[in-house]
Amino acid sequence: MDDAPLLEIKDLHVHFHVYGGILRVLDGVSFVVHRGEKVGLVGETGCGKTTTMKATLRVLPMPPARIPGGQILFQGQDLLKMRDDRLRRVRGRGISMIFQDPTAALNPVFTIGQQIRAVVRHSTEKRLSRSQIHDRMIQPIREVALPDPERMLGSYPIQLSGGMRQRVCIAMALVADPKLLIADEPGTSLDVTIQDQILRLLGRLVEEKDLSVILITHTLGIVRQLTDRVYVMYAGTMVEVAGTEELFRNPLHPYTHGLMEAVPRLTGGGVSDGIPGRIPNYLHPPPGCRFHPRCPHVMDVCRQEKPGFYRVSGDHEVACFLYRDKERSA
């Protein structure tokens, strides 16, 4: 794995200007993905996972969104300072995203073929013949195991099942051979059997194409199955990062503990009470650590200062004052 990060997000802040004031949604998010690495981004709904990735692709609506600080470096270049024409080349060829809802991601008035053709034309600088464009369109349809690719290209999204639409979205994300694939809750809108098929398909394609992947989810079982390293996110901040097996074996942050305890167990033991309280109001986020109003181990310093990351082992870091005296050098 190359030492130079493929994607590096540094101290990213995202605000939304709304009628009631300013929503401070992302508060100094930092995130790294190396070439060939599969990274999970987990946290409860509303913690800022999708906002982080949409900011990376610069598809947040501005206004109301605003990025007052931070850097998003892709192959060493800051996407926040990139001109629109160069940014369009990065989207698709450099970074592709599979959005959470395939129904919303596909345009209902165009056929699947028309939509994939637009991606093919956008993703190449060479002038392609009709047959070359057709071959480029058919290949990803076959890779995602959709039946009768020719008929599929002539179909409208409404004529396909939810699972088939999700496979089309995966095909469209892969047609440009991106270096980084962002998968935002793939399969969440599907039943569990189809979801399992989609995730297995995605895992196989990622391995075959040697892609770097960011998997956004709140399902810890999916993360454990498909990723090498995991970031845990809470209320617009990163609270813990570790190798996948290390995180599941030794969760450190109180919020990560709460997530682990909330996972149903096949051995029984009842239903978890969950984490008390709720995600803070982004209009008036709490000072210091944003988790402190819900934390069973809260200290005075937590209410006053935002914790930095403390390295407790080789690749295991946690943003919690409980580990301030346990930090080890890398």
C-alpha cells in the first residue's frame, strides 16, 4: 500500500446557513484513505457521514452550505481550490459515489442506456465510436450480473426492481474506472436478502478492480465484513479510528462502546437500552466534546475543551480525555 494518501481530509468544517442561524454540522473532521484501502465510516443517522463525502465531491448546495475551513486533498491536490472544469474530470474518473437511494439517483425520464452513455462520454477525453461507447456501456452491466444487458439499456428505472436499480448505480459508478469509490449505505432501501447480494457483489468488484473504498454505514456487521479500517463519527466529529479487527476487539471511546452494545446478539440477552440522549442541536452544539452530554464518564475538562486524538497503539487513536495519559508514540 502506497504511503502517500489517495484522499486526505484535513480539519474540515461545514456550516449550513438556515432561517434560525448557522448549523455547525462538521467540526474539524480529518480522514485519510490510502491506495487500495477499504475504509468504513460509521455513526448514527445525522452525524455527518454523507455530508463529509458530499463535501469531498463538492456537490453540497452552496448556499445554504458553506465550507469555512479545511482541506480536501485528492492525489495531493486540494479539491476545494480546484476550478470547476478540473473538478468535473475528478468526478467519475477519480472519485465515484454510489448514493443511498437508487430511485433518487436515477433520472426517471431517461433510459438506463442514456444515463450510462452520458457517464461514458463524460469519463473519457478521447472521441469514441458508437461501437466503442456501446462496449463501454455493456461491460459494467455484465459485471454487476444484470440479466439481458441489451434489454436493460433500453429500460427505464421504473421498470426495474430496487435491487436491479442499485446494481445499475454500481455499474454507473464503475464505468469510468475510478480510483476511489464512495458507497453511501448501499442496500439500505432493500430487503435483507437483496442487500446481502448487493454487498457481496460490491465486495467482489472492489477486490477484482483493486479500488480504494469508503463505505458509509451505521451497520457494524457490514463494516466488519468489508473494511480494513474504521472511522467512528459522532455529531460532526471523528471520535475513534482503528483497524477493523482492533476496533471490534478493543473499542475505546464511550460512544463506540455504546454502538457496540446496541448491536443485537444471536445469543440473546435482551434489547439494549441504547445510548441515552440524542445528537446535539447543530445550531447550538455543546462546548468541548460534543458527546459529553451523553457520556457516562464525563469530566469537567470534557465540558470545556475539545479533545484531540490520542494514539493508544500503532494505528488506534481515540479523541477522548480518558486516554490522555495513556497515549503512546507511534
